[in-house]
Amino acid sequence: MSKTKVQTVEEKLTNLYKLQYLTSQLDEINTLKGELPMEVSDLEDEIEGLKKRIVKMEENIKEVEHEVSRHQSNIKESIELIERYKKQLDNVQNNREFEALTKELEYQNLEIQLSEKKIREANDRKNTKNQTLEEAKARLSLKNKDLESKKTELQEIIEKTENKEDALMKKKLRAEKNVEERLLLSFDKIRERTKNGLAVVTIVRGTCGGCYNAVPPQIQIEIAQKKEIIACENCGRVIVADDVATSVDKIDRSESPEEQERRRQMIMANDDMDD
């Protein structure tokens, strides 16, 4: 806070409302961005996970293909052995040789049948894995399109609001220097526990502009007098008089809420042009 002079209560209230006014505009920019930054980050993580999964599935398919190739080699080897044993059968000298060759032939035929079964099973696994792989690739393609769309949307918002956001941040930092440390701490704490981010409000139709609970008439009078900083008895938000708020945001509180909102938008648009 500036130490050039002691602030009056009205000056403290004005500085607090100015800080709220600037902070609310930054909140609106973040609301405009919405969940996009988080969605982009989540999509990037999901896409990275999908890519790793696809690589793993492709490796598994290659392993199955190697398994099929190995069984095919076994079949080829068995066929060659069968041809050799059949030729040897023509030259057997005794029953023992005949029985030995016959057993070898049976064994190699069984090896072929087993390898053929293993190939069928492996091909079934490969087909299943290929189907899962194609589904993962299709999902990856959709996620990439979704990511590009959200990135484009986010970038457009950033480009549209970047200059304004930077200007508001500089103004907010300057405004914080004009607020007492204890009030600044209270301001931040109240913002943390409220959904709308409002720590400093005005009276709206006899109620607190933050929680909309009734403000007693005597308290309203004390707020208008600006002799002390008064907080809402229900929500703890600081309540300032209308003229304090108007000195900052230039909004006439005697107008209808709709007219106030229209004027607020006009003022913000002019601020954008000034920035």
C-alpha cells in the first residue's frame, strides 16, 4: 500500500471496490475461457496415452506374426522330414527301422496339426488385436480433431482477450498496492470461499449484493456514511455505498438492473479501446 498519506475510510472503500472491479473483469475473461485450458490438457494426456497404447498393440501384433511365422517354419520343416522318412521307408532293412520311421512320420504329422492349430489361434488373436487397434486409431483421430478444435477455440479467446488481460493484470497489481495488507488478505480469503468471486459489493434493493440477504436499515445508513468498513453479517463481504462504487465503475445505481448491465458493457468496451 502507498505510504505517502493515511487513507480515509472512504478512500479505503474506494480502493477495495476498484480492486474488486478489476478482479471481476479478469474473472469474466477466465469464465470466457471456461474449462478449455483444462480440457486441452486432459485431451493431450489422453492422446499421449492412446499413442502409447497403439504402439504397444502394434508390438503385440508383430509378436503374434512372429509366432505364426515360427509355426509355419515348423510345418515346413516337418513336411521336409516327412518326405525324407517316406523315402527311407523304401530302403528299410528290418521291422525295427520300419517302426521307428513310422513313429517319426506320425510325430511329424502331429507336429503339423499342432502348429496349424497354433496358427489358427494366433490368427484369431491377431484379428482381435487388429480390430482393437483400428478402434484405438479411430478414437485417436477423433481426439486429435477434438483437441485441434478446442485449441483453436482457446487460441481465439486468448488472442481476443490477451491485451485486455495483460492491461487488467497491471492495473490490478497497482490497485493492490493501494489496499492495506490486512484488507488485502481478507479480500483474498473472501474470494476463495465464494462462488462468484465477489468480496466487495453494493446494496441491491435492500440486500447484500453478494448473498442477497437483507441488510438492516440502520446498517444501510452506516454504510452510506462511510465512517467505517462494514461487512455483511451473513457472508462477510465488504459492502460499500453506491456512490463509492459509481466513482469506480461509472454505473448509476438508480437505473434498472438491465440498464446498469448495458452501461457496464459499454464502459468495458470503451476500456478495451483505451487499452
